[in-house]
Amino acid sequence: MKLTQSLSRMQQTALKWRSEGIKIALVPTMGFLHEGHLSLMRHARRSVGRKGKVITSIYVNPTQFGPGEDYGRYPRDIRADKTRCREMGVDMLFLPDNASMYPSSSSGLPYSCFVKEKRLTSGMEGASRPTHFEGVTTVVAKLFLITQPHYSVFGAKDFQQARVIEKMTSDLNFPIQIIIAPTLREADGLAMSSRNKYLSKPERLQAPALWNAIQSARDSVKNANNGFIPVNQLRKKLIKQITQSADMEVDYIEFFDSETLVPVKKVSTTARMAVAARLGAVRLIDNASLDPASPY
Ligand code: AMP
């Protein structure tokens, strides 16, 4: 496995691979890798084949964290991450740093270019974290230009993020195919996440409440008269269920169309549900289609 921190070395390597007709797949991450990340690397390998190149980037991007969020204490373990990437057959591990991603110019002008998506970012995570998606689209656009991939893989765990990246890729004509991979879960249904490390033992036992709420929503729409339930009725029931079973403060529960992310008025199996809640110091998010037959 090759490894570099240098943006220009990464870009030159990728351009050389492309000139040789080699397919490239990028898996952008913030590290502290778990099975969910590794599954994205498997998708990446499948997309480019044995002769293609899989690049994983690890970069805790400061511009996607708001003031008071956990940028400083985001979990990091670069040694373990390197081992996992090597074991997964990653061809190149890209480890940029802040000084090279957001440099000041030689004349001292600070970094000042950002990418903004204006439609899919208004609700849910965008409403709760107003500066988050601009940081995400900016860093992903930069990673696309530096690593020159044919494919890039994102997790359905961050469904809104994946849709925003798809929209940016199509609106800005990046010649890249976005692959969305299913959410990997622990045995009790908790979506894997680097932040789960910060759950205390009692919190960890309560954390599956979000997945349980999604399951309840699926049951409710399946058993509903004529297949629909009013949003407010279902939301109220699920908030009650979550707060009675866990010491959680629900940030939002939304039901929406998977393509447009527009909220639905009546919930049926064609809708998608997303939920965010705070459990102690940890903010958890989860989402799924309300059609249990859907792949994610
Ligand atoms: P992160 O390192 O948390 O920024 O995540 C990097 C990528 O991994 C994103 O595309 C996430 O959606 C994806 N990811 C995170 N957790 C999971 C999971 N449990 N299952 C599948 N993909 C995931």
C-alpha cells in the first residue's frame, strides 16, 4: 500500500493511473475505521476490479464541524487505520493535513473558496448543523479533484450527505459515479459509527433506540389502514417510544422522499425516515427506507 500526505503527489499518481487507463475508486473517510468503512472499500474494489486502484482518504475536515461540535475530540487512531487499509487491499492511503487542504496564499490571503448545495441541505442535518454541508461539499470536491476517481463510495448511514454529494457531482459535472452502500449495524441494530466509542456502557445499551424506532415506524405503516399514517401522529408516537426507552433528547424525526428529500405529508412504505438524537455527549443519527425490502 502506498501512503502520502502530499496533495500534489496524490494528484500526480492519480493522473498517471488515469493516463494508463486504470480505473480509480475513492472512499473518503474521517478515519477511526470500522466495519462500515471497510464495507465501502469492498464496494470500491468491486467497482474497479482487481486491476483498478482503491484510494482511501482519512481526513478529519475542520470546515464541516460547527462551533462547539466535536472536532477537537473526534476519535483518531491512524496506526490501526493503516493496518485495516493494508488488510483491505487499499492501493493508496491519502492523509492530507489542514495546512495543505486550506492553505493561505503566499501573499497571506486566507483560503476562501467553498462549494454550496442549496436545495437538499436545508432540512435535517443542514437545519441542525447550518455550516456542516458546505464543509462536506467543499472537502469532497477538493478530494475528487486531487484523487481523480471514476467511482466514489458513500454510506447510506449518512443518507442526506450521500444525496447531497450525488447532486453536487451531477450539477458540477464531475465525471464520477457515486455509489451508495448500505448501513452496517451492530448485532442489536445500532448503526456503526466512529462516535459510538464515546458511549458509556449504559448509553451503549440504550443506543439501539433509534433503530428500534425505525422498526416501529415500518410496522406502523405496514399495519396502517389504507397504508398511510399522518406524520405528526407517527412522530409523536416514536418520540415517546425513544424517550421512554432511552435517556435521549430527540433532535428530529423526519419522513421524506428518498430522491428529493422533501418531507412527505402522510407516511407510507415509499417514504424514508431519518432520526437524530443526543445521548449524553454523543449525537447519534440513523435512517432507513420504511420499505423493509429496500436495500438501505
Ligand atoms: P465518516 O468517517 O464517519 O465520515 O464516514 C465515512 C464514510 O463511511 C461515509 O460515507 C459514511 O456514510 C460511511 N459510513 C459511516 N458509518 C457507516 C456504516 N455504519 N455503514 C456504512 N457506511 C458507513
